[in-house]
Amino acid sequence: MNQTRTFLIVAWFMVATLLWMEWSKERSAPATTPAQATTTGAPPATGSIPAAPRAMTPGAAAAGAVPAAPAVPLAGAMPQASAGPATDAGSVSVTTDVLRLSLSGGAVTDAELLGYPRTKDAGSPPVKLFDSDPATFYAAQSGWVSGSNAAPTHESGFVYDGAPGALALAQGQDQLVVPFIWRGDDGVTIRRSYTLARGSYAITVRDTVANAGASEWQGFAYRQLIRVPPVVKRGMTNPESFSFSGATWFSSQEGYERRAFGDFVDDGPLDRQAGGAWLAFLQHHFFSAWIPDNVDTSTISVGADGTAGRFFIRAVGPGISVAPGTEAATTARIWVGPKLVGQIKAQDVPGLDRAVDYSRFSIFAFLGEGLFWILDLVHGLVNNWGWAIVGLVVLVKLALFPLSSAQYKSMARMRKFQPRVAQLKERYGDDRQKFQVAMMELYKKEKINPVGGCLPLLLQMPIFLALYWVLLESVELRHAPWILWIQDLTAQDPYYILPVINIAVMWATQKLSPMTGMDPMQQKMMQFMPIVFGAIMIFFPAGLVLYWVTNGTLGLLQQWLLIRKYAEAPATPA
């Protein structure tokens, strides 16, 4: 039977294998988009939306059942990017302290994150999340559909209703409201306002339907995100390759769900009734989302628009009915920005914190949230994310000290009986079955648990995996320096110093671990393990390697001290 040393190496191998498997799943390129159809003008809709349950907005008059929603358009002729303040007569440029946007009545077509440069180079332009360029198209769109009444869509209808020129949040101003309006021929108007607050990446979108006509107006609000899948440079040297890229959504019935861009076509279309559902597109460090301000039931759809190579996720409903002389309103928020845990939690939306996608597995997501909370707490004390990682390691080691103590105590006892095991191996030669039986008899007689050092290590593995996702996902660490040569904790070590240190620590750890029961071939294989894992670590983000090196160094020191503490004179051969 392999002893604790074997289990230690196997556990290391399991951790690396799981990380490699997760990376391999997410690194696959998006699925080939469906063949494009020849069209003239706007692309066709992608099918009818199922009937949404009737839900009356406060202030709307009672009426008959709201009919099924008709087809929702996906993408029409969106304004192109421009250096000017406004892209056309129906859109306007808006700047706050954290965002620069292009707003049309029905869509946010361009969005720059002013506090996040694309690279660490001086003068680097800000990250552009929404983009009106057809090659990298990405937008948040919203409009109305009705089977019996005229209604504005994101493509046409809304017009700007404010002062001409670009808008900017003034010094001392807390919020900025951008108004649009649609006027129907039947006396119905829909006023839309975008409200942007200082320091916030959440944009409030409020639609107020006023019916000054003679007949009831019925309609469905729809909200959708649509984009061309991002082109990510594949390879282990690019941290973005490790992060999930695709659609996610959350409902009170099904909880958190997600679909990578590569699975959009293979998994087929989705049409699901969901209550209080938010929907989002995620990518490395950043995301966009539509967040409703009610818990009413809507229809969530996920699919591909073959006419333009775009993917979409949208929510339609609930339907509202507005009697003559009354008005009704519906409100939602657009999030367009970084995965900042504090601001996301401040939205007070169930499940929205899962947008910081620590893992598809709930256990790792739960552990990841707790680990980041500790990491953020330590950062508040040391004001350096690198030292915060070191501090996190120390706290985790202290919390797991009882398990580690039991592990190393078991290893120390096994080292004591290595001479006897060697004698048994010599006695039975190549008869491995008799050797194993005799060795188990020895363990039973001396009350040694051969897997006593393995269980504590296995219990620590979920923590290692959860921390992997924390360091990968946390935008707070993006471009964050540590010391000297490490100036970006989310990029690989430029001089491979940390991976080399990691190899040395793993090699020393092996030397301290017992080799009881191993044949020479196994011993030679284990000697190559530090080199193999060190080579893998070369491509990991420096923050993760820093954690691994710190954890390994403290573990090595702890192992050396505890082995000395529990060490006894070697057992005399029988």
C-alpha cells in the first residue's frame, strides 16, 4: 500500500488535474455561428415569445387578459461608434466619474470603464465593455412589444427629450437623468429615463406608460443583452482563458444557471418562465446584467442570431394593461462594469453575487465568497493585495493547524517504522500480496493509520480550488502590484522566480515525507513531480503561485517542526 507520501503527491496531482480540466472546459472557442441568411434591412426576429403570465403594475387599471407577446427584434441598425458627443439625432454621449456611455432611446450602445485601463501601459485607453462596432458588437437593449397596440422597440420609436449636446456629471452632482420619449398615435406615451449615479456602475431605467387615449393599452416590456462573443487569446499564459465567458441567469425557482458561448448552439434554445430573474453576460473581471426591480414572472430566452453572428439572452414580461386616463411604470437596472463584490452586494438582489463566478459548483462558490471576504479584510489592514494573499495563507494555516498536526504526527510515526517495513520488503521480495498483508499486520499491531496523513490533506483541497477561482476572478487584483518584479498579480511571473521557489519547496517537502512501501520506480516518478507541477505553475497568475509558494513554505516549516516534535528513535528491526 502506498503511504502518506504517495497520497501527498497524488493529492497535488489531483489539484492540478482539476484545475487543468476546468481551464480546458472554459478555453474552448465559441461554437461556430449558424450560417448567415441573406437579408435586406433589419434582421428577422427569432420566433414568437411564449405568453407571459398577466401581472398588473401598480397604478395600472384592471383589464382583460394580456395577450401573448409577439416576436422581439434582436438587433437593428445600431449607431456606429463616433468620436463626437452624439452618434446620431436619437442618441447622446453621457459621462460620469466612472462611465462614458452612448445612449439611444432603446439601447446602451457603447460603454467605457474610465477607472480600468486595458493594460498597465501609460496612456492605455479604458476597457470598452459595450461596443457598437459590428465586429465586436455588444449592447443592452430594451423596448416594448404588443400584439394589439403600437409600441416602441429598441430599434425605433424613442427620441431624446433633453438639451442637445453631450451630458456629463458635474462636480458635486450626485446623479444624472437622461430622458427619452415615445408618442403613439392613439394617445399613449412612454417616457424613459436613464438615471446614472456618482460612483455607480448600475444604471436605472424607468419606463412610465401614460394612456391619454380612449382605449386600453396592453404591452410587454423586454430587456436583452446581445453581443458577438469575445475573441480571447487562448493559452495558459493568458489568465482570461481560464475565466468563464457566456450567459448566466438567476431565478427564484431554479437558482443560478449559466451557459458558455461554446454551448449556445449545442444546448439549444431556452424559453423558461422565471420569477424575479436577472440575466447577465460574464467575461474575465467584467460583466453586464439586466436586473428587474420586481419579482414578477417573465420569460427567459437564450439563443443565437444567425444573421449577425451574435448571441443573446433576454427577459420578456410581465405584461401590463393601462386603462384610459391612467399610467403605469416598470423599472430595471443595467449593470455595466467590473465584478466589484461590494457594489454588487449593495444592489440587494438575490443571487447577483454569483456574477463573481468563483465556480459552477456551489461548494467552491461558497468557500470562494468566504475566502474573498477574509482577503479583503486583510487588504484593509496591509493595503497591498500581495501581502493580503500572504496574510490569508497564515490565517488558513492557523485554522487548519489541528488537521495538519494530526497529519504530520501520523507521518512521523510512519518514519519510525521505516526500518521494519524495509525488512518486510526484503523478506518477501517480489511477493507484493504477502508484503502488503505483513505491512498491514505491522500497522495494526503498532496502531498506525496509514491514511491518517491523507484525510487532512484531502479536506484542504476544496480550499485550494476555491482560492484558485478567487484569485482568478477578483477584479480587485487586476493590475495590482506586490513587490519588486511582481507588478500584476493576475499575470504570470515575468521571471519565473515564484515557480522556481515552488519547485524547491515541493522537493524539500518530498524529502521530509516517508517513503514507506514504495518501490524504486515509484520513488523515481515522485522525484519528477515537483518539476512537473513547477512547470504548470509557470503559466498560472502570479497571485495564485504566491499563495501556493507561501502555503508550501509554511507547510514545510510546520512539517519540519512537527516531525521533530513527534519524532522517536527508529524502531529496531524485528
